[in-house]
Amino acid sequence: MRSPSRDRVRALAVAVTAGALLAACSGAGGSGSGDGNAINVLMVNNPQMTDLQKLTAEHFTEETGIEVNFTVLPENEVRDKISQDFSNQAGQYDVATISNYETPIYAKNGWLHALDPYITEDKSFDQDDVLLPMQLSLTAEDGKVYAEPFYGESSFLMYRKDVFEKHGLEMPEKPTWDEVADLAAEVDAAEKDMSGICLRGLPGWGEVIAPLTTVVNTMGGTWFDADWQAQLDSPEFTKATKFYVDLVQEHGEAGAAQAGYAECLNNMTQGKSAMWYDATAGAGSLEAAKSPVKGKIGYVPAPVDKTESSGWLYTWAFAMQKASDNPEDAWEFISWATSKEYEELVGKEIGWANVPGGKRKSTYENPQYREEAAAFAEVTREAISQADPRDPGVQKRPAPGIQFVGIPEFTSLGTKVSQEISAAIAGRQSVEEALKKSQRLAEKVGEEYRNR
């Protein structure tokens, strides 16, 4: 049964948004439901979202009467579709998964519905329980919250404890990238059917660029200096990129230039890689009840070079399109999907290791979660708390972001640069050639900002 606070939120939403909806929905097309009993949700096809899709009809629609029509797509495709629908304010989708990269940009463009009225009224949601780095990353310049995290993540190194023990190898508590490269070489030489490491090589600013940029940061590089001078052909950026490309070429997975998060997760699950540097969210899948590597994986902080830490900060969060015809129903879904209540549901129905964590303090205080996710819970929490989007490297930079540059142009710039880097991983050009082309692309963006 819907709680009284939820009913008040629905009443408030009608009052707050009535005028805005008249304007926003004129000619927008809306979600097609019109009767307030259905919403359209567009989201990425990560495992946590697949679980959500399975649980929604029985545990949300049955309780609220709100039907949820899901469209689920791979990361690169879903980003394009969300950007198109939200930028046009077409209103086809009421809710979508966006990240802490898009949220402040979309909010500034007026594409999102501020969630503060709902958060204030819906006391059961408990906004104060959301981890502060996540709250801040989803708050725009106007001080309003525009998205709620479904799960949060940093990055860390995952490795096969049993394989390391078999070959007498020891993983440092806080490894450097040089140590990781040496370990990858040793495992690669000792195991016939297992690569030393898996690293993303798939084009996409949210694919290969994410882990690569954290390596660039800790090795002293940056995309732009404080004066918006592009730095992609600098010695530091070049050193980091050569290190990354050499490592994945020499000791990485087969077909690395086409391997992203999903492919590396599969490699690690199927025992084809001994190490994997990627999102902390991957641990839930590796430790799932039916995972063949459950209990065999160790987790340590993101490898470093010149910095104390190097993990990224990221969240897939649910945001409401400004042109939605059904904002009160959209909030009801968002608040349920990102709640403590939903985490408990996943724990009971699927398994506590599958809980979409990394977003709430209470998650890490839950004894059932701590027991089931003991292998990775604390490392994840520490990685998120240590992530600093405003100062992730050794030099000043002009925009926030750890694994991305927090400007609208980065979608295009990062994607184009990723294609050059992926081509270098595939052996079609040298790193120097890739970065020379990338530098020219970045210089154009930097010049625009210097001239503003």
C-alpha cells in the first residue's frame, strides 16, 4: 500500500508542475499514456538494471498501479537516444538513466525536472542517507537536485586470488601500475588460457576513455591545463597512454579494441582474465550466487603512480525529463528504485551481493549486505569517499571530472579520441599518431573556452 507521504508527494507534484506541464507538453508528444497510469523508462543494459526490470511489475506496479514500460539499450546507444529525446524535449521517455556527467549539463539546459519538491515532501525517501559525493555530483549550479543515484561506483582492481596463490604471486594492498604490469606479465606467461589483465579498449567516452583517463591522472597528465590548453600530446599524457596500450596489447584480453565493460566482466566471470581494472559495480556480478568465480576474487584500490588514489566517481542515476506528462508517477518510480526499500528487496529476492550499492550510507551498515559483500563492500565505500572530481591529479584543471571532463563538448571529443586510442590498441596506428590527431581535436575545444 502506498505510504501517506507518497500520496502527499503526488498531490504536491500536481500543484507544482501544472503550469509547467501546460507549456512543456504543448506539442511535445508526451509519454503516450496521458492517464497517469504508465511511464516510459529508458535505461542502460547493465546487470543491476536487468534486475530492476525483473522486479518492477510484481513489486512496484502491483503496489502502485503504475505500469512501467522499459527500453533497455547498451551504453553508447542509450546515451545517444537519451540525448536526442531530452534535448528535443520530445517527452517520449518520462525517466532515463543518466550519469553525474550529464546531470549538471542537462539541468543547465533546462531538460530536467528538479526533484527537490518531491524529496522535501517524501520523508520516507531519506535523502540524507545518500552518500555525500553522490549527492553533490547530481546537484546543479543552482543548488537543486536533478537525479537520484540507482547505484554509485568508483574503480578498483579485481584479481583471482586462487591463481595468484597457485603461482606464488602477492597482490600489494595498494598496488602501483608498474606492479600491476609485472603481475600481468607473470600470470600471462604461466597460464595458457588466461590473460594477465582485462582493460577496456572499446571506443566510447564512457568505455576506453574512463579507465585510461584515471591512468593519465595518476601519471601526471590531464586533458586540459587550468588555462584550457590541450595536453593530449604532453609527455605525461603520452606516457600514460603508451603504458595502457602496451599493457593491454602485451598481456590483455583477445580482441581488446572491441572489449568494454560487459566483455571484461564476461572474461573475468569465465576465468579468461586474472585481473580486471574497472568499475566497483562489477563486484556484485562476480560475487553473485551463480557466479563461477564467487569467492575467488580479491579487491584492492585503483592502481596509482604519482597520486595517493586514482579511482573514478560515477553513478547511473534516474532523472525525470522536464517534458514528462507524468511527473508524480515518474517520481514514485524513481524514489522506489533508488530507495533502501528496493535494496532490501534485491537482497531478499536475488542476493545481497547484487544490491545496487555505492549510494547510501545505510547499505554499508546493513549486516546482511556487509556479510554477503564482505569481499568488496569496504573497498568500494573507501574508493567512493576518496574520489575528488575537482582535484583528481597533480595539476590544476579547468572543469570537474575524474574519468571525464565536465563540459558538454566532451561527449563528442571523448568519443573521437577514444576511436583513435582504440585504433592504437588494435595496432592500426601508433600511440603518438593517435595523440597527435587527438591533440588537434582538443585544441579546438580549448580555444572555444579561452575565447569565452
